[in-house]
Amino acid sequence: MPRYFIEVAYKGARYSGFQVQQNANSVQAEVTNALSVFYRRPFELTGSSRTDAGVHALQNFFHFDSAEPIKDERYHLNAILPTDIVINSIKEVQPGAHARFDALSREYGYYLYTHKDPFLEDRAYYYPYALDLNKLNEAATELMQHEDFTSFSKRNSQVHTFNCRLLVSKWEQQGNNIVYTVEGNRFLRGMVRGLVGTMLQVGKGKLSLEAFGSIIRAKDCTKADFAVPAHGLFLRKVNYPDNY
């Protein structure tokens, strides 16, 4: 049976997350509904990367199987979808392709802005405090030395391992914005927000680099700071093998 990948982008503000949930709206539910309405049959979607409530995505994927050929009907499907979700492509892939398990890495960006800007209010975190970019990058570099990120996972995360391999971890100044970029083979629930919130304490001088390292090694999620809001976080890219 032919398998297809759908590439989507969305603003997460109105959704309880990426994956279908009972008694709550999700990105997956909206995309499934659009496909079912247009093609007039049920669809079962498998997602690539689960984003939490309020988190945005510049790129994410679903896969599904269809006994009948599927054309790239983005125009019609996007007309059915809410304005805060867009389908960017629909492509047939090899039958065994898996949107989640075949992904090599995911890249996230967390966005801060330091001067009040009403046009960034729902897409970045307003943080009008002095930050030492060098200290932030020292903390970001420290993360690259570790693989067990238990301290940066939300409680009751049902996973088999807390190990993640980070490929990129850095802070950059972009005009009035400060952006954290992190790429890894996998991420834990709440992990990026926990990393950002705790590193901001280092950047403010409230937490030493040594204390930051101790939090990582403690493997205790009560030590990290998860206070940064979801609307500053974007899933920017999901990477697959070449010619996938």
C-alpha cells in the first residue's frame, strides 16, 4: 500500500499539542479532519515529532497509508484547515518509511526579545533583563558534554531512556532577539524549555556554570527551571537521510 508524507507548519497557540488527545483540539486532529473531509474516507496519521501545547512548528511531518492514489491537493486541504495550520507538501515515499523513527535529528529554536514589541508577543518570550551571552554559550557548550538529560524532562515522562545526543547547542544575538538553537537525535518532554529556563539563570548571573553542571549530573527534574513559556519555542526542522 502506498505511503505518503505530509509536511506541515503551524502556530501552536490554540492547540493542546501536536498529537490527538481526548477532549482537546490538536494539530493532528485538524489535519486528519481536513483529509477525511476532502477525500471522504477515514485517515490514520503517524506524527514525526510531538510538540507540547502552545509550541509552534516551521516544519513537522505525518505519514499515512492510502489504498487509493493521493495527489498533492494542498490548495483544497489548506482551504479546509484553520488559518494557523498549513500543509506545505504531500509526497509519496517508500512503503516502509516512518516519519518518526526514520528522522535523524530535530532542530528547535527558542526566541527571546529584549525590547517590547507587540508583533512578537505570541511568537517569542519578552525578557527585558540583562543577559551575558558568553555565559549562556558556556552553559550551552556544557550540555554537549552530556547525554543523560533526566533533569530536563517533565515529571511522569513515560520513556525508556533519558539519553539524548545533542549535535548543536548555541545562543546567538539577532538584532533585539536572543535565540537558542539546539539540534539532537531526540528530545524529552519539556526538555528544550527546561534547558532554556535553567540557562537563563546562568545568563543572569543567578546560577554559576558549576552549579549548572551539577543540575545536569543530578538527574533530578526538580532542579531545572521550566518556567519559560511555550510560545517562544519553534520546531524548526526535522532531518531525514539524503534522498529520503
